[in-house]
Amino acid sequence: MVFLQVIKLNEKYLKDFISADDKQKLDSVWKEAEAALNKVKDRTGAGKDMLGWVDLPGNYAKKPELINELDRIKAAAEKIRKNSEVVIVAGIGGSYLGSRAAIEFIKSHLYNNTEKDTPDIYFLGNSISTDNLNEIIKICEKKNFSVIVISKSGTTTEPAIVFRILRGLLEKKYNSEEVKERIFAITDKNGEKSKLKALADLKGYEKFVVPDDIGGRYSVLTAVGLLPIAVAGIDIDEIIEGAAFAEKTYLEFSKNNDCLKYAVLRNLLYQKGKSVEIMAAYEPALAMMNEWWKQLFGESEGKNKLGIYTSSVIFTTDLHSLGQFIQDGSRIMFETVINIENSQSDFVIPADSEKIDGMDYVDGMTLHEVNYKAMLGTVIAHTDGGTPNIILNINKRDEKTFGELVYFFELACAVSGYMLGVNPFDQPGVEDYKTNMFALLGRPADKDKNYPEIRKEIEKRI
Ligand code: PA5
């Protein structure tokens, strides 16, 4: 089968922002990008043990254990689809954003409200909100439901608390054999490290392993993302095909490589003082894709007092809120615009026989055309206002495109992190809030931390 690259980068709207000096600088930025790409390929950079995602898509067709893993994922999804009206995915950060992004990108942000023969899917354990939990419990109460609990470490507070509650609900509703059929645990292989693994072993739940060399935010193409995505009736083979194509295409160094070009351009803009990147899309179905992208780049780059702050908008909605700032506020940002060339459906704007709303000039146009014109007009306006725009054109919202986009951004992120001189695969800064929260919750001292002492110190400051 012949594949065509679905992501096409358009840098035309950057030309007013790149001076003759910058053009010279670009050569050295490209050299840095090449060196960074080599670190990814040769596994010689910081966090080199966390590069399992690099050849994962291609390996799905080659490695018997991965072929088997895909079969197990599909069988588990089929079982869930047959016995459940609702599925709750309990996970936070990289353990839920990718699957939620895929379901909304490929199906709809209104997935649960659409007519379908697959279960509704709710995401819990990604906050500590009482009201959100109670509302979702209420939805499940009278329905047959299953739980997919995802935590690589198997010790994260938010999903652990929610899973304890959901397990209790399942145990109240079903006998122990049925409960076992309804819980799926995705976690580390080591029960010493992961409490979730130890619990799943003890109770006999079906398990999937998050590979040691793949961190949370790079894990959407493992069972972490693929099981919930398959439950939604999405073809996961197609997603992997799109990602495998991207692996072949974007690991080859060339100045025409759009993935590297994206890393290069954002690095150049950062050097020119643009320290905020806004991911802009014109479809509500991309809101969670934006969230996934924000975590990927934000958590990977934002360390050592460096990095581009990641932010996102859905247009035209946010043109009526943040549009003012992007047009005219502090000039610290650039935009990356995802332009989807074809909508999944069509709508022709009907003529108004009474001609009273003053909108006759759009008679007979498709809504998609109007959206496209809004995008073109906005790109010109924002660049005129001093916000550089990078455009990523994609053909449509489907499985292959999602797979290609995931790999495009993961590789661009790793390369960008290395160009910045940080380890794109750790997140040391996330520990600080956890330490304070554990101390305030009364966690006893362990070999690493004296929580009661920390608590005394913090309480003095509250
Ligand atoms: O990218 C990451 O590693 C993090 O965002 C994690 O995905 C997140 O903290 C959840 O961790 P865990 O899967 O261990 O519960």
C-alpha cells in the first residue's frame, strides 16, 4: 500500500519574522536538530533509556510479543464492548490524555452523545473533584460498567483513590468472578514498585504492561492508549500504520523533513523571544488533542528554567475571548495552527428567502469553507499583529492521521528537548507539589522523606 505524508508544514506566514541574520542562524539550528535527531536514533542523549516509543510503531508488525499484545488488547476491548454500557478510564496525565484525544479526534468530542454500538467512556482519576466523581458514579449506577485503571507507576494518588472507590462499586454490584471480568489494569510489570500490579495479581484482574522504556506522555501507542481507543470501536491497526509510516518518514534527516522543520522553527522563534506556543485548531474535536500536545511538550521541555510554555485555543470560539490578546497583547507568543482540509461531514448554508439577517453572501457555501476563510483571515491578522504562525495542514480526522500526528509530535518534542539541552523524558518538577500534598495528608515518614517534619514547616506558612 502506498502512503502519503498527511501532515504538511507551511512556513509561508513566518517570512516577516525571519530576518537575514536569522537565516544564517537557521543553519546552525538545523545542525543542532540533526545532532538531536542522532541522539534519539543512537540512544545517546539524556533519558536514553526512555526511547522505547521510537521504534514501537514499526515493531508492532515484527515482534511476536507485540502482535500478541495487540490481539490481547482487541480481545479485551471486545469483551468490554459486549458486557458494558459504560467504561470508566481511571488515569491522569499521560495515562489518559492520549486515549481521550484519539477518541475525540477520530470520533467526536460528543462521542458519548452520539448514536453508536460501543460503550460510553468517562475519564476519572484525572482530578480530585468530589462533584465530578459523584456525577459519573450516578451515570454508572444503573448501567453495566467496566473499569480500565491506568498508572505506570501504580502509585499515583488521583487514580489510586478513584480506583479504590470504583472497585468498591463493582464489588457491590457484581459477584467476584464478574468483577474480575470487568477490571483491566495497565501498569508497570514490577509488583514491588507498582501497588496496582500487586493488587491486580492478588485479585486476578487482567493486566497489560507499560514498557519500562516508555514514559507516560509517550505511551499513547501502548495498551495505555490503545485499549480505551479500541473500546470506542476505533481501528487501532490503522493508527499504528499511520505512526509506522511517520517513524519511517521522520527519522530520516533532511531539511524537507516537516517534523524536524517544526522543531527547528519553534526553536528559532524561542531564541527570538517567543516563549509561548499556542496550538490553534478550528474543530472542537481537537480540544483534547491540544491537551495531549500541551502535556507532551510542556512536561518534556519546561525544566532548568527553560522551555516554551504550551497553551491552546479552539477557534473561532476563542477568537472571541483570547483572540484579542493574540492579536494585540504582549508579543511573547507564536501560533501553530492545525488546518484540517476536509470535514467529516458537510453542511451547505441555506439561503434565507426573507433576506433579513444580512448574511446573503454566504448562501450556498459549506460551513467548512466559512471555517477555512476564518482561518486564513485570522492567520493574516495575527501575523500582521506580530504573532508568527506555523501551519500544519492535515487532510482529515481519521486513524492514520492521528497515528502520524502522535509520532510527529513525539519525535519533534524529543528533538526539541535535546536542542534545548534538557532531558525530555523526566519530570522532576512534578514531585514538589506531591511532597507537600502527602505531608499535609499525614503520610508517615519513609526512607526518602520525613513527611511529618515537612508538614510542620508547611503549616507554618499556610
Ligand atoms: O508523562 C508522565 O510521565 C506523567 O504525566 C504521567 O503520565 C502521570 O503523572 C501519571 O503517572 P502514572 O501513570 O504513573 O500514574
